[in-house]
Amino acid sequence: MGELAEITGITKRTIDYYTNIGLLEAERSTSNYRYYTPAMIERLHFIEQRKQEGLSLIEIQHELNITPYEEIDVQMLRLKMQDLEQDVTSLLEQMNKQDNKNIEKIKKNVSPESVALMQSLLLLIHN
């Protein structure tokens, strides 16, 4: 924990408190020392950033919780996918109205990751 405090500039007392209230998870070594993974270091930075933005620890806890699969509203997901399909359709229509020069200009400004995401979304929408 001392090394983590040194790396992050956050006191051991604060790190210990975050661990005790469940904001951070420490793993234990065979000799019972606590150690924190890189993911927990990122989480610690996230917590501190959100505190600086004015969120309470309870609000931060809510942000860090993952909704259990059983609680996901399938109907809401379907509605969001329909909205997304309309957005993609509209975007494709606008692209088809462009001339080749403008299409090439647009393609240069779109990252490969964005193209892959759009292709994945189109596959989801049409399945």
C-alpha cells in the first residue's frame, strides 16, 4: 500500500478507507500483504478525478457498480437499437448523396476503429 501511495500521491489512510468501503479491491499475497493491480490504480485515479468533480463517494460507488445481467431492460435495448438503426440509415443516405471527392474527404477523417464499430453495428441491426 505504501508503494501505491507513493505512485499515486494519495495517502495510505485514504487508500485503506477506499478499500474498506469497497471502492478498491486489494489482493493478498501469501504473506498477507495487500497489493493492487494496474486496474485498481486506474480505478483510484478515476475515484480521485470524480471527487474533484464534486461527486460524493456514494455517487462514485454507484458509477462503479455494474448492472447485473438480469436487470438489463431488453425492451429498452431494442428501442435504443431501433434509434441507432435510424441514425445509421440517415448517415448512409447522406453519404450516398455526396460526390466522390467529399466521400474520400469524410473517409480520411474517420478512424479505422470507427469504421469497425459502424460495421459491427450494421451487422447487429440487420440480424
